[in-house]
Amino acid sequence: MQKKFKRFKRASGILLNISSLPGEFGIGCFSHDADAFADIAADMGFSWWQILPITTVGCGNSPYSGISTYAGNRMYICPQELEREGLLSSDEVNACKYHGEPYRTDYDFARLNSERYLRLAYSRVTSEIKAEIEAFRREQAHWIEDYALFMALADDNSTAWWKWEDGLKFRKPEAIAKAKEQYKEDIEFYIFEQYEFFRQWNALKARINERGVRIIGDLPFYVATDSADVWAHPEDFDLDENLLPKAIAGVPPDAFSKTGQVWGNCLYDFKNMKKDGFKWWRNRISHCLKLYDALRLDHFRAFYNYYSIPAKDFDTAANGHWELGPADSLLDLVYSDNPDALFIAEDLGLIDADCREYIDSLGIPTMRIFQFGFDGTPSVHLPYRYDVNTVAYTGTHDNNTTLGWLYELNEGARNYVLKYCGFKGAGWGAGGPDCGSTKAIIKTLMMSSSTLMILPYQDMLGYGGDTRMNIPGIAEGNWTYRLPYHLMTTVDRNYFLDLNSTYGRM
């Protein structure tokens, strides 16, 4: 099939995760603070808001290692919305409020807090809400039952699912039927949890869309091995007879890492997936396209070819090899299912010539990162080399902030960057909303030919490396950046409105 994936119109957007929003509950959530952020974005002429995956977080609180590819992160459910439904009192909502550090997400607090107030709200569900929950349950039947049972079992078993007793591990019908009866109340709770998540998210998204702002979601290529997806569909993954991974995901050694990166996710059994027309993958992508207005496909190169590491090699990727991905056999079907969908292909990292030719042939917008453009080579990430069908970023969630990056550069490289962007004079390192160096870099990207340009909000505020979201390869301490309300509003709205207007991104 000759694919012609839809392209973006010239515009701009902001990158800020839901968890990083202001809020009163230890983490950003679906509260009025999200509406306030969308108002600010629209006032500045931005028409896109890019977020990280909103699914349940896994190891290290990473949104890219979730317990389910479908289930939403319950920590984003807003207690104030539960009060409006009559499921919590105002005193109970006040008791949920967080009084600790306002600049960091407190996952431990938010996890326990959300469990407590959702259990309380669930105990008060009315017959009308129960009818809505049942309708939601029927609509999401292809995943919700497996997720709810998985969570109930995980609560009662402190080990990974492949260490459960054989009846549950291998999903023997008698054992599953018994578990559904034994954990019936917990299953009902987890279905309520997801009903409430999607109810609040869909209402928030509708309000944001009304303001002229659309949402770009993010889909990780792999799922966590210890997840409801792998437990429920082991036939779709490359597992041995004991349901353990035969090989694991990662990337090979390169100039940045002598041992490469070992991610540890199990791999897909694409040959078996092809037999039912890649039903699991197509359901997954269609689900995401109902949640978002556009979708960034993380680690896109793996659709063409992916790196396979022996399952025993947890410390090095050096012994891995490349395997062919599903390519057109899957992407043709994705296109047929969603011909009007907007995708962004994450094509960062080492891409060989064949893989690059394939990705470019699809016509899906690819990514350009300003910070990657100044390594002394004629890099495609230099703004003067940006193709129209690209999405330009100062940096992503995996990069340092732009000001933090400038501080890391040696003096010669930094002077060249500043010269490239037309920054003159002293004071490049003075951070904050009036930071001249970051504004010069942002203006350079605004002027570029890239159809879409996305800015991390930390860069718009001129913040340093202490507000970085993630350091790849570091397991703990990431994903915690959070923005208090009084700082969110300090952004130079007139400056960004002028840039969007001047360079045709309104």
C-alpha cells in the first residue's frame, strides 16, 4: 500500500507533562490547573500541548514502563472532581491536600493518597454511576477485565506475575474463574478507578480543545514485562515455555555508551502477531488516538528493525543483534485504520542508512533536536538543515534544559551556539523568564522551516538543569519536576505571542 500519512499545519506547541502541573495533591492532575495552563498556552498562540504517557507508571515512576498500555495513571484523578460528583466531601478533599515540597512530584504520597480517596469515593458510588461504569466496562472489555484482575492479584502477591502459582501464571480457566470470584470487590474497584480516570480525562481534553489547544500523546514502543498486557497475551510476546523473555530490548553500544543500553522489556513475537492481523497493536494505537489529537511514536525505528539482547545480559548490550520489525505489514494496517491520524516518528539515536530511507519514505514527521546540532558535524539537527516535514525541539524530556545544556558546553562550543542564534553581549547564563540566551535559541527554532515546533516549558521560563525531567540510564530520581502555579504564570506571554504571530505559527 502506498501510504501518505497526514502532516501537521505550521504551528507550535509546549511540552509539559501532567505530573509537572501545579496542584494541591503532591502531583499535577486533572484539576483547574490544567485548564489554567491551557489558557496560558492559547493566550501565547500555541495550538499544541505535548504530554508524556498518561498510563500507570512502573519502575522508577517512569511513564514509559507502565503496568498497562491502556490503564490510566490513577494519581492524575482529581479529588475536587470527585467532590463535584458527590463522592467526597469538602473536608475530605482538604484532608487529601499536600503540604510538602511544591517543586517536586511526591509519588509516594500521591500513590497512597489516591488509593485512599478513590477507595472512599468508590464506597459511595450511586446506582446512576454504576450504570455508567457498566457501560464503560462493556466498551473497554478488550482490556479492562484483564487489567482489573491483574491489579487485584498483584496487590495480593508481592512478586512479578511469572512467579505466581502456575494456575494464575498460565491463566488456566479454573484458576482464573476462582480468582475472579475471590477478588470480585477489588476488580470492581479497579474498573471504577479507570472509569473515573477516563471520565475526567475526556472532560478535560474537551475543555482544552475548546480553547483551541490540541493534545499530542506519547506511545512507548515496548511494554513492561511485568504488566497486565504480557500476562494477558503471552502469545504476542517472545517468551519461553516458562513465560520468561527469550531476549530483551535495548540499543547497542555507541559513542555515548561502551556497553549500550539494556532496557529489559520483553520483545514481541511479530510472526505470531501477524496471524491475527496485529490485533493487539492496532487496538493499542486506536485506543491512543481516541485519547489524543496526535500521537508521538517512541523508538519508531523498531517498526523497521529492533535490537535483541540475550535475556541473561542485564549489564551489557554488546552481545545483541538486529532483527527485522513488522514494517509495512503492520503500518499499512495502522494507516488503513487511521488514515487521518497525525503521528510523529521519534527517530533519534543511531539510525543506519536503510532504516533512515524507510522512515523517510513513510512521510511521517520526524524529530529535530537543537541540542544535538552542535557536535561539530553537518548534523541534520542544525536548524538551517530542517526539512519542512519535521518537528523541531530545543530538547525533549530526555535532554537537559537548554540553559542547563549551555552551562555544560565548553566555552568555544557555547560561544558558537550563541553566535548562531544571534545572541550578543554578556549575561547568557542569567536564567528566568527574561533569559536572553534561551529566548534567542527559541526564536531561531520559531523561524525555522519545521512545520511544528515544540518547546519544553522549562526552556520558556529560562530554567536550569535542576528542572530537568529525565536522565536516560539513571533508574531513580527522575520524572519529579513540578511547577508551582505562581511560577507557571511568570512566562513572558507577549514575547511568545509575538514570535508565533511573526513566524506564522498562530
